[in-house]
Amino acid sequence: MHVEAIPWSHSKEWVFDGRHLRHIVGAFFAVVGAALYVNGERQVHLDQPLIDQPEIGILGFLIRTGRDTTDILVQAKPEPGNVGLVQAAPSVQATESNYRRRHHGKPTPLLEYFLAPGKATVLSDTLQSEQGTRFLAKYNRNMVVAVPHDASLPEGSALKWFSIHELHPLLLQDFQINTDARSVLASGPWRLLASERTPFGRWSGRGGLGEAFLHSFDAPEDRCALPTTHIIERLRRLRSTAEFVPAVVSLTDLAAWEITDVAIRSTQRDTFAVRQFAVATTEREVTHWDQPLLASPVEGQVVLLCQERAGILHFLFNARPEIGFRERFQYGPSIQDLGDEAMILPALQDQAAALRDARARSDPLLSSLHSDEGGRFFRCISRYGICLLPRDAPIDLGDTLSWMTLGQIQVLVRHAG
């Protein structure tokens, strides 16, 4: 795959229509302007472009279970914005425009196992959102479906069966498993996707962090710091009382953003820009195209803090407001720092600073680098980490923070949004 940045004037497939950047056939996605209104007043410092892709894509893994193991069908998928170009992806990763072949290219392999009744057993099927800082109300169907162990499936150079045991170590390595695959694994059935039938079960009786994870997964409700119903109610309350409303505006109306021949970029902040790229490949449904990608100069920080509370390991989730969320708030990591970006609710700035201070006093447990989905982002990199807080470190939950066990997390990720 060859990827090259080009000016807008060299694009053969994308045009500015006076308001937005869109594909000439009107499919795929568009780049639009977004403004945010708080109590009826526009907050011009929060103006930004967003990817508008209302189609619901399919992100799905095929699995087969045997007596001793579970196998998962992984796709080696090249994307123009991937670090390393090729990363491990779901068995099917396709937008509606792609699988309906609006590009006039080759059909999406294995799609029938996710759309045709009776072809496979559906184990999980949930709507999950893309990043609300970059997409406008974008959702995908995250699916895991099972086929018989002796099922005959077309395999090629891009598709390979892995045992779950083989896949798990790749999650800890930099730039191996793409964003969509990690999302499907997280929202799928953990007991089937674990290396053993009980997640973390091999650590039973062995002590240390592994057994702490096992106890966090199996903890009964009365050992949880917050009841699951309370965690859900906190999120519902934030959504029902939110006083900000996003609106689509013209790209030319965005305050402190400019459109040049090579980019849509901020004139005041060191944040992302939108650029056009030409792509040539022999490994995709079509052999050449051009498209916009979002590029960021800043390495993001995505951190989940954890702490032992009453003998059970809990993880600190932050109900974040993001301009592109249809629900306005969703639970996410404790810390999500993507660079020089303004906060929707200034009242949360002190909390963000306190969380950064808490992280500075924590012990890192896991850390790896991942790039955002390479079909929409150009080498946008974040460092993902899990950090353990001291047992006596105080945390003010305020209105947006909630402690969750792994068992509670598994329940919540099976729900949309």
C-alpha cells in the first residue's frame, strides 16, 4: 500500500460543497463543522470539524469453539492511516457503503455470517460508539458469532485462525491489534474470549495481580464500591441534566479554523488537522482512491486508574462529555488527554488536574501504544495504560467518576453507549 498526502485540488473524489467536505457520490462519510451551545450561547472556542458518518458499520469476529480451545478468525487489514499499514482486525470490518459496494469494488468476504439468519450463532451484538471528540453520533454493530468447529470457511492471505491463547499477547504489544478489534473483544462475551473459561481463572490461588483481577471479575454485588444500578443512574442523571447542545455548521463558519489547499486546521491550538491522501494498493476492494484523514501531532494519553477498595480491585471510570456523543456523556477511561483540546465543561478542569496528580503517584501496571482506526485517522497515536493507586489515595468522585469492578465493567460494555 502506498499512501501520499495531496492538496484538495488534486482530489478526484472529494469536494467542498460550500458547507462540508464530502464524497462526490454522497456516500461513505463527510467532514462537517460542529458548534456547541451551552444554555443557548455558542461556545466558539469549542468549534471543530467532525466526521459525519451516519451509516452503521459492522465490526465482527467469527469464532469456533472446540473441546479445549476457542479459535478466532483474524483479518490482516491494511489501512492508509495505520502505523505499520497492516494491523490485526476483526474478521469483518466494513462500513455500510463498503459492504453495499458503493465503491464498485469487490464484495466483503464473510459478510453473510453476520447478516444472513441461520449462517452462524450470534453471541453478542451491540451498538458501540466511535470517539465523540472526532465523530458525529457514529455507531457500529460490534458482533461476535460462532460457527461449528468443522465449518469450512474461505481463508486467504489476509484471514487466519488464531487460538485465543495466541491472540491475547498481541494486545500488549504496540500497534498490533487495531482499534476496532479491541472494541469488539471488549464488548464481546468475556467468558468465551478468555484463555480459560473463567477470565483470569488460571490465577486462582496464585496471589498477586492476576488473582486480584480474578476476584474483581467474580466479586458479588455487595462487595462492589458502588451498586451497578447506582453507576447507571449517575450516567442517566448527567445525560438528563446536560446543558450543552451540538449543532452542525459550515466548515467556513468555524471560529479559529482555516481551510488551506492542504488542510483544515486550527489557527490557535495544537490539535488535529484534516488532510487529503491518495492511496494505491492491491490488497483492498478497490486498487486506488483518495480520502481525507484526521492527523494529530500529539501523542495522546489514555489511562485507567485502579485501586484496591475493601479488598477488591476497582477501576475508575470517567463519564465524559464529548461533542459528538448522541447521549452527550459516556463512561470512559479515568484520563483521556489528546493534547491541546478545550474542555466542554470548565468545571471539570480541577478534577482533570487532580486525576493527573493521582496518576503521578501511581504504579504503572500495563502500557502500550496503539494508533486510531487507520481508515479515518493518519498515524494518530495514544499510549494506553493501567495504573495502580495506593490503597490510601483519596479520590473525590464528584458527579462523573465511578468505581467499577471487572464484573460490573463486563455488564456495562454489553449495553449500547
